[in-house]
Amino acid sequence: MAFPTAVNDQITDSVTQANTKVIDPAPPQAIGQVMQALAHSTGILMENAVSQQQQQAILAQAATTQGVTLIYGAGSPSKPVEG
């Protein structure tokens, strides 16, 4: 029983007893597990997106370097390749 207050003791007792435990803990636990799985999946998704951006930047830099090298003639053959 709750300590004496200005509120009716029956009301405070019913609220105290109702807040002690969820009636069936399975649904809240299931929702918690789903939310944790969703957060984990979202984290992995973001990691993969960052990795993909890094790979694309490396590819773009390599293509730019190859193009500049060909423009300056350092990598061009002495005779053009005939096809």
C-alpha cells in the first residue's frame, strides 16, 4: 500500500499495481528485437554505402590519372594502334 497522500488510497494503489508489470511481456520484447534488428541493418547499410562511395572515388581518380597521362603523351604509343 502506498504512503498517505491527498489522493484517495484506492486510486494510488490501483495505479501502483497496474504499473508493476506488463500483462504479457512477449509483444514488447518482440518489438524491441525487431527495432534492434532494424537499427543493426540500417547501420550495415550505411557502412556499405560509405564503402561504395570510397570505391567510386578511387575508380574516378584512377580514370582521371589515366586520362591525364594519355593527354600528356607519357603513356601513348609511338605508333597508333590499328584496329
